[in-house]
Amino acid sequence: MKKITIYTDGGARGNPGPAAIGVAFLNEKNQVFKEYSHYLGGKFTNNEAEYHAVIFALKKFKLLFGKKPAKVSEIELKSDSELLIKQLNGKYKISDKKIQELFLELWNLKLDFQKVKFSYISRNKNKLADSLVNQALDKQAKMQKLF
């Protein structure tokens, strides 16, 4: 069984506002082997962006490695969103309709993996994913200034 750690973050400027996600994949030796910085645009809340980051991470894993390796892999998803992690671990209810839809999409993706563990980490331990979010938002802001 392969163990992969994935750090995720999502953020929206304006909340709601333009959003982006950051995702970093680490191998069993705790070495980063893939990073993603993706602009979502639109009017998203921070919580919606956090969910999009986890959904993106699980989809990207399946694209990179395939469905069969997913079935034998142990994934630990780490996020500094306490709300997200507590909702995914069944400790908090989900009352927001948009978040409920994102939760269902994420939960269905999770079924393709042998094991997915959701762990809360402090902000200072999620600096890489956070910087990837800000890279995407800053890049988009620069592009808009050009036009």
C-alpha cells in the first residue's frame, strides 16, 4: 500500500470573491513531488474554496496514478480549515446547501480510495499550500491589471 500526504488550501479574496486553491502531494519520505496552484475565479466563499481544493486533489490523484492505485493507496489530506476537517470527519453538521453539494461530490470521490484520512493542521504547517493559493490569486490580479 502506498501512502501519500496531500496538503490542501483554498481561499477567496473578498469572501465571497475570486478564489483559488493550492495542493501539494508528498511521498512516503515527506518529499513534495507535485504542486498545483489553480485559479477558480467566480464568487466563492473561503469554505467553498477549501472543499474545491480537496475535490481537486482527489481527482488529480486518480488522473496521475489511475483508479487501481487509488484502491490500494492510503491518502492523508491535511488542511488548516477546522470547519472542513470537522465536517468531513462527521463532527460538524453541514447546513449550507452549496457545501452540502460539495461534500457529496467529495464523499463519492473518496469511495475510490482504500483509505482517506482527513487531518487538521495549524496554518503555519500549511504554508506551501497557502502560498500556492496566493500565487494563483496574485497571478490573476496581475493579468487583470494588464487589460
